[in-house]
Amino acid sequence: MLKNKFFIYLEAARYNQWIKNLVVFTSIIFSGHLLDSRAFFSALYAFLVMTLLSSASYILNDILDYENDRNHPVKKNRPIASGVLKLQEASFLVFILSSSALLLALFFSLSLFTVAILFLLLHFIYSLYFKKKPLYDIFSISFSFVLRAFSGEVATGYHIPIWLLLTIFFISLFMATVKRHAELVKIGTKARPALSLYPEHLLYFLSTTFATTTIISYSFYTYFEKPPLVKSPFSKLFSHFFPHFEARRWMMITIPLVVFGIARYAQLLYAKEEGEMPEKLIVTDKTLISTILLWGIIIIGLIYVF
């Protein structure tokens, strides 16, 4: 019985969406400190805090959307909407998860605690008000990703370049817009109140705009920001045979992968209408997975190997 309850709580916490919190590691990956144990465990600590807060916000959102979710073709199967998890239990989970996260953040540092408070406050306002308003809803989601990334920066002390932070901001706007479009096409305006105020041509315009600004921001990052110099046996060898290797802007070779990844994501939405659950696409579509893995391998190689 307890085991079944645990899995119900886990499902309500949307464990499948914890992948979003990996953005916390941005600061140490791109600053060249991924292999620094102190920095890694500090980022892992921030990841735990943001995961607890994210789950608390998901459960809170499901509590407030209880009546609407019961009539939704997909959301009606969630623990709260289906009645498997009682509202009182869910409310207690929100309290436990949020208070635990805030205490952990405060124990670590005042800076992380401040980011955690802002994150929780943003999601609380989103659940009560912003999700019902067009533009407010997608910008709230995007700012929550920025706060996730920023939590890693304040926890480790390593700076995220502004163009990389803007890339995170714009790509999360793009994915949120694509998700809204998928909901509008597949379910209609009953999916969420804000969709009735989102004309389809506006969503097309926004997704195109945010895809473009993502590519521009990332391109500027690869051009203007020099990757950190992490010494390795391979880097010494490359320096010997290619003395000017480190001086070149090799990060720019990853731009086509970012462009292709965005194009593939858009294809899955417009051709197959699968954009409603972005976290599912990232872990199920082989082409998208291969693109992300290749991008990651090149990034790690350029920063930590060559």
C-alpha cells in the first residue's frame, strides 16, 4: 500500500519533467568546471532544490485546475484529476515539498534561497493568474527556466554568459509557444483559458520569432564568448600540432545542430502534431535525441578535451 502511494506521489510530482531542471548545470558546463567536484555537488544541490519546487508547483497547478482537468482527454488521468490522490493529500504534499526546498536553499545560501522564493512566487502567480492570460503564460514559463539556470550560477559562483542566458530564455519561449499551438490544434480552446485569446496566426508568428531569436542569441554566444581553457592530455597534444586551435571560434560549428534541432522540433509539431509534451519528445524522438547528443558531445569535446 505504501509502495503504491509512493508511486502515486511520484506521478503527481511529474517526475518525467524533472529533466527540465538539468538547465541548472549550465553554469558549470560552459564555464569549464563540470569536473570540479565542489562545483558539481553545489549544482546538484541546486538541482534538488529546483526539482522539489517544480514538483510543488505542478501539484499546486493540478489542485487549482482540478475541475478543468477532469474534462481534459489526457489530464483526466493525472492522480488528482482522477481522484486517486485526494485534494487534502495533494495540498499537504505542496507544503512539504515547498517548505523542504526553501529550508534546503536557506541552509545553503541566502542567494539560492532568494532565487527559490522568486521561483515559487512566479509559479504561484502563474497558477492563479498568468496561465489564464496570453503572453503572460509563456513568458512566465520562460522566466522559470531562466531562474533554474540562475540557481546553478548562484550555487556554484560561476557566471552564465548573457548570450547563453538569452538562448535559454528564447528557446523556452519557443517551446512554450509550440506547446500552446499543439494544444489549440489537438484539443481546442477548452484545453486552457488562455488559448481562446491565442489566434493561430499569432502562435505561428511567435514560434517563428522565438526560433529566430534563439538561433541569433546562440550564434552570438558561440562567436563572442571564448570557451574556457580546460587543460587535458589531448589539449596539450593539439596545442603542439595545432598552435592556433584554441584561438579559433570552434563553438560555431554547433550552430547547424541547434538550427536542425529547432527545425526537427517544429516538424514534429506541424507535421505530426506531437508538440503538446516537449519533455516526451526530447526523450523519445530518435532524430532529436541524436541531434542533442551530438551537440553535447561536441560541446564537451571543445571545452574539456581539445
